[in-house]
Amino acid sequence: MKSEIIFEQDDYYWVAIGRDKHKNEGLVDTNEYLIVAGNEGFLLDPGGLEIFPEVLNEVAKYIHPKDIRGLFASHQDPDIASSLPLWVELNPDITVYTPWLWAGFLSHFAMGVELSFVGIPDNGMEQQIGSSGKSIYFVPAHYCHSSGNFSLYDPTADIFFSGDMGGALVPDMDYNLFVENFSSHIQYMEGFHKRWMPSKSALLDWVNRVRAINPSMMAPQHGSIFKGEDIERYLRWLEGLEVSVWNNESEKTNIMGEPWMKWKR
Amino acid sequence: MNKTLQDINRRLNSLNSLGLDVSHESKSLSDLGNRLQVLAINGIVLASKVSGDRGHSLVTLTSLISKLPNEINPILKNIRTDSMDLAKDVTNCKIRFKKFSQYSRAIDILLKGENHNSLDLKSLYSDNFTESQGLNPVISSLAKKSSIVYEIILMLLKDSDTRLFQLSHSIKTLNSLIKRIHYMNLSITIESSALKEEGKKFNGLIEKVSELMNFLEQHAKILIKDIESGFVLLEKINNRRIIV
Ligand SMILES: [Fe+2]
Ligand SMILES: [Fe+2]
């Protein structure tokens, strides 16, 4: 697993963690992000249970785990939140922020650890990182893809954490951390967005929010980070994309040929 | 996962499937007491038609058998509850074990420190590092978590040990009940064989009761074998030392 500082200003910085070469083949690759403000940390989408040791190892390069103040789970997926109990057990002072919608569901990951959550209200909220005086903002991203979902904006670094939005399933673990050629990057995002994103109207609402923020960097939970003009390129590509589709042609033409109708044959 | 952990994991898996096996086994016995009672009540009806002393003792024997399901049913129920609890305990233990092994793997990776250019292994143990600089506190805190989790495993295993003891006790009681029923069945055989045509009516009852008891005996043997291997597994898990 690699980690890289993607923004740094005095004692405030962002670390991108990911591209785990040694992970189990069946695991989808994820990016985790660590915000460090002075000697306090905030971890974004800490990842799955399986990769906890590797993520912890990267985090420990920058900050002591006991100095992590907050943990953000953008939605309920296992690739995002199944490591939660291990972080919380290691440092019970961590506050976990997650959409209010999912708090009771995430508790199913508890593994015997007592988990408590700050449920982020639907319209989002401001949150300070520890006692640093720096604020981050939870930005609604409902139905992008999860029905209770938040992106996160950090005005200090001008970075927008987009969660699964902008996600790409990249071909190998040496693939570039930043998008270098947008048009050739599309092939790794297209399938992901078409299938995982359930609502075009929610997606267009989210595009408006990102445009209103106009960040200089957009960091997704899978794939590569967008900078500068590539963000607008991505938003425009998204506006023209047909989402929530799966190849169900056969169903329309011959319903009896479907595997789920086999009982009737 | 290192070899010791793999070994423990393997044994936990065996213990888990063992709990499920016992629970499954005991499920197949659940209506046995009721079946025996129906047989015995039919026997009472038959015996009441036999006149004289013989008829009297046959009524006594069959009604004794008819009362035994009241003793058998709670034992079977206990076996079922204990075995289900055992399977549940071990499943819980498996979940905690997973957590433990992830902590243990984290310690391995941190100690290797392959990516920690500025820190070599020796320096991890030196006192020159302050809390926030060195990885030492991370590792010791993880090690502490690991040992706590390991203690939880041992605690759960102790529970499993108790359950296995309870199970073996239940089965011993069950076995002595089976013996008593076999004995009464034998007495009915003797009493009824002294009768002529009338006595033949009892053959079906005798055969069915002995069939039921053989079935129960067979399953009790399987359960005892399972429980013994459960004890062996617990012993092996308890004897492993975890070095982190
Ligand atoms: Fe997701
Ligand atoms: Fe994801």
C-alpha cells in the first residue's frame, strides 16, 4: 500500500492512501484519505476490515492513531466502513461521523466493539477537526450512489472528497494517482458510474453542488484524483451519462428464457 | 496470518462445525420422547385388557414407561439448548478471532516497517522516541488489544468448556434412562411371553420401543464422540501460545 501527501500548507496536510499491491485479489481497491491539522487527524472512509493493518501502517507514518479525532464514513458500504470497530477499539476517543440514515446499520459491523455515531443530518453540516480551528463540510450526495451519502469539502485545502463519485476501477496498482489523460481515464469510470449510480436527477443536483463549491481538487474513494480542469470535464461527462442501467435486453424480448423463470419451464 | 493463528483458526472452525453437528443431531431426537409416550399409552390400553396378576404388572410396566418421556424431554431440550449455545459461542469467538488476527497482522506489518524509511526496527524499541514520534506506542497499544482479544477468546472457550461438560452430563443421564427403558421393555417381554395368544399383541410394542431406544443410543454415542473431540480441540487451543 502506498501513501502520498497531496496537499501541504504549514502543519496542515492531506494524505492519500491506496493502491495496495499485496491485498487479496478479490478486494476492490480503495483510497483512504487522512487530513492532518497540527497534531490532530481526521480519517475519511477508512476502508474495509481486510485492509485495516495496511491502512493503519500508512496512517502511523504521519500521525499517532491516538491523535485521530474524527472518522468519516460517507455511506454504509463494507469497502468504506467495515474496519470501523478496529479503529474505534484502538482509539475509543474517535468520533465517527456518518449519514444519520446508516448509523443503526453500521452497528452491524461492530464485532463486539461499542460503536456510537454522530449522524449527519440530510442537509449536511460543518465540523471542526479536533481543536485545530479548521472546519470541514459534509456535502449532501444522497443517491450518489447510496440513499444516505455525503461528500466532504475542505476549504483550507480546497479539496473535495467525492466518495464513490468519480470512482474508477483502475487496471493495475501502478496506475497514476492523479488523472493524467481524462479521455483515456473514462473507460475505467464508465461501467462503475452506469451501474452503481441509481439516479440521474440526484447526480445532476450533486453536480450543481460541486460547481457551487468549485474546488481545485476532487478526490474519489476509488481510482484517481482530479485536478483543475479535469473536474469540470468530469462533471460535463457525468451530465451526459445515462446511469442506473444494466443489460436487460434479453428480459424484454424473451422473459421465459430468463434464469429466474426456469421454475416455470 | 502466522502459523499459530492459522492453527487456532482451523481448530475454531472445527469446533464451530462440531457445535452445529451436535445441534443438528439433537434436533433429530426432539420428538422422540413423544413417540415413546404414544407407544407406552397404547401399551397401557393393551395391558388393561389382560386379566389377573400378569395384566396388573403389565399395566404397571407400561405406565412406568409412559411416565419416562417426562424425564427424557427436558434432557433432550437441554442437549439442544446447550449445543446451540455452543455453536453460538464459537461463532462469536470466530468474530473476535478475526479482529484479533487483524491486529496481530497490523503489528507484523508495523514491526517490519518496510515503508518507514526514517525508522529502523531497533529505534522502535529505543526510549529516545517520544510518544508522538515513535511507532512504539502504536505497537504496544495494538499488542495490548491483541492480548485482550486473546483473553476474550479464552473466556469464550471456557464457556464452551462448561457447555461441553453440561452436554456430556445430559447424555450420561440420557444413557441411564435408556438403560431403564430397555430393562422395562425386557420385563414386558418376559411377562407377555408367559401369556399365550394375548401376549403376542405386545410384540409390536416391544419391538418399536426397542427400535426407538436403539436409535437414541446410537445418537447418544455420536454425541459423546463429538463432545470428546470438542474437549480435545479446546485443550489444543488453550495450549497454544500466541507470540506477537
Ligand atoms: Fe459505495
Ligand atoms: Fe466504494
